[in-house]
Amino acid sequence: MSAIIGMAYLASDITEAILEGRQPQTLMLKDMMRTIPPNWTDQRRIFGFAAA
């Protein structure tokens, strides 16, 4: 449950990319289910997104 709640705190550009199908091909749901760092820069680095 806490992993799903953590997704609410994803960087807005990451959320937008996922909704538009522009996420990295290597990104899997299991990757998103772990602890999501609060820092958006760290999120981009960990999940494979270019810095915005």
C-alpha cells in the first residue's frame, strides 16, 4: 500500500511521460513499487529519465 501511495509523489514530468507512453522501455512496475525517493532529481536518475 505504501508503495502505491508513494507514486502520488512522482515528479510531474515522470507521471506525464508514463501516461503518454514515453517512459523508458526498461522501466517496470516492480521498479516503481520500491521506495520512491522524495527528491525529483533522484527519481529521474533511478527510473531512467533524463533530467528535466
